[in-house]
Amino acid sequence: METTIVLDDRPICHESAIGLDVHSDNVVCCNLQKRSDGTWLQTREVFPTTYADLPNFVGWCSKFNPGAILIESTGPYWMSPYDALENAGLPISVVNPSHVKRLAGQKTDQEDAAWLSLVAVNGSYKPSYIPTQEYRNLRAVERNYTKDIQTLSGYKNRETKLFTIAGFRLDIFSDQFGQCAQAAKKAILEGKTPEEVPGIVYAVKGARRLKATKDDLLKAFNGNMTDSLKIAIESNRRLCQALEEEIKVLTDYILSEVKRLDGQCFELLKTIPGIDDMSSAIILIEIGGSENFLKAFTQAKRFASWLGLCPGNHESNSKRTGKSRRHGDWYLRNTFCEVATGASRTKNSTFKSKFQSLRIRPGYKRSIVAIAHKVAKMVYYVISNKTPYRDPQIDYQMLSCRKNQARWIKQLAKLEGLQLTAVNKKTGEVYSSETFPNYYIGLRQNAKNHRVGRN
């Protein structure tokens, strides 16, 4: 359908533009094209969003040679038309619906598409940052991994609830899914008596750190495990086991792909306190790789604003009101908050001292968000400068000496032809030059594990 309309005198950025209103089963298209007499020709069409009909949709958009094509990010429905237009080399842009939404009134799908085409002609939009198709596909795998982790946590909470219903207290364990707790649960499901459970728990290798006494264990496991509850728990445990296997498969795939696509930045990000392998991989996937990321964000504060980790601004009559955070990438913001929690517990780090100073006034949760904002800026600087993070409060030279001192002493003794011995002050045991370096194995291992960037 074609209609001739007259626009007001205003700056024109594109003489041909298309607006798309996407739905689950169709996409409404509207093209605005300027004529030689100054009027504008409006053309509308509706196409199905099935894979077989996408070539007709792309062909219709191509014949107008548009300067801009706008589409709103409505759930997952925009992705298939976006991929088709991107592969065809058309200037497609995703816009935030809150930036271009119409006022309430006579709102229809056709009017929405026409409004988007008008916004595109005037250039009154800011395109959203969209990663490349390779990273978008990898992002789907990574977000599925995140959902599986959340589902697994739900099943574990359900298992704890079922044991509580049966009258067993698992809160005596610091980790209800650690070795001691799992041994106790297995004994209960096998029908062991409360008197037999403490012996099974204390036989576990990690039981030496268990603070609960034998009387505490007897009281905690004096419950009533019925057949119905046992069936429910065993079913829940099978689901947990299946999920853990799937999570391991996804973890291996995600890490291998990220190392292949951006291995340098993957290793550099892990030098930041709180960031481990999966955190580094999730950050790189969500930002779409280091190269695309640096093209989209020119400043660290813009990246933090895109994440939704900075306070919102609302000023009227020279008065600032409202400091609520803006919406951002939920998966990435959640990852940064987890990283901030780990960074706030890293010994001798700037993040820990900053968190302790902040926690007094705004509280725990707001302080974690503030640390997440600080970590996000560090991530930007590490990626942009391609240099590892160095904490000003950590003596890296001392850590290197602790890690290598045994090897240095052995080499020095070999060069000088010396026979070295070491005496353990506590036990009086004497170490020869052959076994002397082994005396420092624990010290070297501790220095290795104290790598900055680990929780």
C-alpha cells in the first residue's frame, strides 16, 4: 500500500528509511522515500518471519536502497530478521524501545512501523550495540549455561528443603554439598542409624575441619526419612547429576571457543581479582569480543553506564532527583556483581579495602554494586591497554620470590659446589640437598595459588 504524505521542515538525514515492527509470526515494514517534488512516499508491507519467507522480506527492503533500517529489540523475535538483513549488507540498527516508543493512543502495528521509519529519516535515534553474529551465537550457549547454573541451584535448595522436612539439620555443615555433608546424606538414604552417621562423616578426608561434635551430629541426624521423601530426594539428585554433566560440557565448549577467538584478553582479564576462567569467558562473550567492544565504547564510564552499574540521572529545575540504576545487560551485570563479591574478599587488594570503607554507610549490597562498577572500569582499561592488572597494594616481587626461592637456592648451591642442609625447627628433621627444595613445596604452592585475580 502506498500513501503520499508531507513532512514538516526539519533536518533530513536519509532520503529513504525503513521501520520494522517485529512480532512472533510476522514483521510489519514501512518505507519512507523522498520524491523529487519534496513529498514523501510511504510504502507498507507485511511479511511472515519464517525462514522460507525471509528472502522476500530482504528483497523488499533492498529495492528501496534505504539509508537506515530501524528495528526494536522485542524479545528474541528481532534476531532472525536482523541476521538476514545484516548478511545482505543492509544498514540495520536495533534501537531501545524506551527511546522511540510512541505515546499512548491510537497505537497499531502499522503506525509503529511508520513511526520508526520517520525516526530513521530524521536521525533521531541511537543504535544499540550489537555484537557480531559469531559472538551472538556463542552468547546463546553462554546464557543457556547461566540458566543451567540457576536451575541447579534451585534443585539443590529443593534437596535441602526435603531433608529439612524429614527432620534432619544440614546447617551444621558450612557447605551443605561438601564431602562431609554428601557422606552424611548418602548414609541417611542408605538407611543408616543416627549412631552410625558420625563415624561415616569423620572418616571423610575433610572432616578434620568440621567444627560440629559427635553429639551435634547425633542430634542433627535423628530424623524420620520416609519412603516418599526418599523417592523425591533421589529423583532430585538424579536431575542434579544430569545438570552437572551438561554444565561441564557447556563449560568446556565455552572456554575453548573464547580462547580461540580472544585468548589474549581472556588471560589478561584473569589478572583482575575475583575473575576466574568462566567469569572472563562470560565477560568477553557478552561484550562481543575485545575488538568490537573498543569500537563501541570509547570511555570506561560509557561501558559502566551500558552495564547499568552507575546511578541514573534525572535533573529538573536544577534539582537532581532519583538515583535508581538504569537497566542493562542482566547476565553481564550479574557476573560483575559475583566478581565484585570475590574481589572484596581478596587479601591485600584495593577492592577489599574499598569495600570495607564503603560498607559502613550504604550497606552490603550497594557496596557490592560500587565495587562491580570499579571492576567494570578495570576491565575496560585492561582490554584497551592490553596489559595485565596490577594492584597497588600487592607486592608482586615478593610473590615471585616466594614462588622461585627454592629453585634459586638449589641452583646457587650447584654453581658454588655447596652441600645444603635444612633443619625443621619443630620436628628437628634434617633435609639434605636433594630433599631440601621439597621443604618449600607448600610455600611455593601457596605463592602460586595466591595469584592475583583468583577468589
